[in-house]
Amino acid sequence: MKTKTVLKTISIIMLIAAVIYLSYALTHPEFGQVFYIGNFAVGPELWRLFYLIYAVIMAGLFAISCIKK
């Protein structure tokens, strides 16, 4: 198999795994534990933000992998 085909397959698998993970994480806010950075508490609201940032990054990486050179 060509390297490009293998990399495309891996990127699709990673995207599917990210979608499954995010669908679970966004429907279960208790999934992430509260932790503290100094006096700043990172709770379920911020975990949702982190998950959305993760989704944007994964979608961007997938889109970049689809660009032909």
C-alpha cells in the first residue's frame, strides 16, 4: 500500500475515535474531574470547552490531511 493511503486511513480512524470520544464526553459532563490551577478550579463547564477545542483541532488536522499537494 502507498504511504499516502495508509496515512489517510489512519487519519480517518483517528477522526472516528475523536467523534466517539467527544460524543460521550459532551453528554456526560461528570466525565472530567475537577482540578485546580492555583485558586482556579477547572470544572465540567471548562471541560466542555476543552473538548470543543479538541474537536476543532482534530477536524482541522483531518482537513489538512485531505489537501492535495
